[in-house]
Amino acid sequence: MPSTDLDRAHLPLGEQESIRLLRTTTIGRVAYSQAALPAIRAVSYTLRDEAVVIPARAGSALAQAARGSVVAFEADCYDPAARTGWSVTVVGPSRVVAGRRPEDPDVCLILVQLGLVRGWRTTFSSSVDDTADPSPDTCV
């Protein structure tokens, strides 16, 4: 997202709207460096204060790579039938903290600070359909 469809408009979103949209879904992707190569992993997440919070296993490659690194996070919502939706990316420093589940001490939390937040919405181009709803906030 944005798509490469030529009949769609790609509208930039403000930071506050982007953060609001991040609160509407719980699955995203985190991009990080692993063995000097880019890696991307689907993750569950929540948004708390000024950070994306991702649960992980303490000894996992993701937790090791994220510790003290700058990472990218992306979440989106896309309607494949209408080919519309939104995407938000966050780039920021990350840190790993111990989880708060005594029954599972191997769980840690990766916190990605909301550094650079960018979003965009893909809608129908005005020349295609001016009546379409340009704000699908519910993921399918």
C-alpha cells in the first residue's frame, strides 16, 4: 500500500490520523536487519502511549535483532474487491523489555517508538468514482 493501480488516488495522511488508524487493527509487519540482511515478519501488536508494542519470545531472532535498533513497522487495511484501503508505517528506535506474565517468563515486549509516522489512503480516483467511501477503517 499504496497500490500501483493507475485508477486509484493515493492520499497522504496526517500523523494523528495515521496513529488513529493504527489503533483499528492488531496485525502488522516489522522490518529489521538479521545477519546484515533485511527481514520482515508478521506480528501482533498494540499501541500504547508513544510506542508500538510487539510481544515476542525473549531469545528469538526478532527480539535479538530489535534490541537497541531502528526498525520499521507497517500496518494496513485493504479491501481487495474495491482495491482501496490505508497503510501506516512507523520508523523508530526499538527496545526490548521483560514481559509482564509471570506464568511465561520467556515472553518479552518489543517497543518501537513512534518516530517517523507516515500514512496514506488509497481511494478511487476522482475520475473513476466520486461516490465511493474513501475511508474504510475496518479490515476484512
